[in-house]
Amino acid sequence: MKIKAELTFPEKLKDEPIICNICKQYDIILSIVEASFSTDTGWAILVFDGAENEIRKALELLTAKGVKFEDTRQL
């Protein structure tokens, strides 16, 4: 399954390797389509590729950390 999502990251996560950690913690592949980060915030368009339950767990973790989802759709 593939999901494309536009994410907005809060300032508190600016020093955390959140994308790398998700790839290590869950059996998914993340592709960065486009991204921009500053000292205050960041956004990224990512493609999540993997089993549906692994993607769901990764999205739940991001939500728990305060990441906002602008647009999410299955590819």
C-alpha cells in the first residue's frame, strides 16, 4: 500500500530525526517528494510505502508527536 501525505512539523521536533526513526521503527519506506524546514517549523510531502497496519502505526505516532496532516491519499 502507498499513501501520499503532506505533513507539517511543529518546532519542538526540529532537532529530532523523526523521518529516520519512523523508517527504523516500522517496516515502511518513506520517500520525500518535497520538503522545506526552518528553525520554526517544517513541512514535507512524503510517500509511505508498506503494509497498511505499519503505515497506520507510523501516522498515529506522528499525530501523537503533534505533526499535522494537510492532505492524505492512497496511491
